[in-house]
Amino acid sequence: MALRSVLITQKNIDKTVIYEITQILFESRNELTTKNPQAAMIHKPESLQDLGFSFHPGAKDYYYQDEPTFLEKYAEPMGFVLSVAVLGISSLWQFRLWFQGRQKNRADLYNLELISIIDQINSAESIAELKNLRRQLFTIFKEVIIDLDKDRISSDSFQSFTFTWKVAISSIHHQENLLRTNSHQQLTEPKLN
């Protein structure tokens, strides 16, 4: 029957002293065995529960000196999680840039339509043509408002659109005034036969 021996100490003893004692006991086992054969039985306890009480912090430091730190132990999984997070954030950023570009392209198409209508306004020769062009402008304006509400265009693109739209409406008013003035002058001028 084997007898188990345990080295017991008080908690208030410096942990470096206990660390060194534990180190000497384990690393000098061969020398101790020549003096006392029972020293060959010195071994690291399998678990803390075997003894029924806790290890001194100095002994724990020696027993677990080869244990990897948290970062060493979980470096690969943490690296993987970090890589996936960076990839996810990068993907979201690229999607955002793509979406913004798509919104801008849609607003640019509306602005090109307005420029085409402004050209038609400047060459219009009747009030009826201008009324038709005004209807087209308001139809486009309605489409843009719907697209803004559905986030198909950005608020910055909408600001750009409203500037062009105001120019188009002003052009209609200006062209109407010109046509009315010209028709009024034609009515008041004497006819030469």
C-alpha cells in the first residue's frame, strides 16, 4: 500500500518562494532519488480535486507554466473569426458602394430626360406643346418621388434632380411668356396688303 505525501504551506507565503520549491522538487528528482528512493514517486497531481483543497498560487504557476495562454490556445479560431468579420464588413461596404452607384445612375437618367424636355421646350411653337411637356415633367417628377420613397435614388441625387426640374419648369414659363408676347404682337401689328 502506497502512502501519499503532500507538501502543505500557508497562503501568505510569497508565491515565488513556493514556485522555486516546487521547481526544485520536480527538476531535481534524480538527485533527490539517490538520497531517498521515495522521491521517485514525486509527480504532478492529475487534478486539483484529488487533494480536496486548492494549490498555492506559486505551485499553480509552476504546474501550468507550459499551458498555452488564452490567446495562444485560441489564436486560429480567433484569426478565422476576425477574417470572416473583415470579409463580411468588406462585402457590406462593396454592396453599399454598388447600391449608391445604382441610385446615382438612375437619377442621372432622369436628369438626361429633363435635359431632353428642356430642349423641346425651347423649340416649342405653341402653348399646347408646352402643356404636353409640362405633363411629361410632372409625370417624371412623380416617378422620381416614388423612386426616392423606395430608395432607388439617394437624397443627394434627388437634390440634383430638383435643380434640373426647376430649370425645366422655369423654361416652360419663359417660353409661354415668349409665345404669348409674340402672338399678342402679331394681333396688334397692322397688316400690310
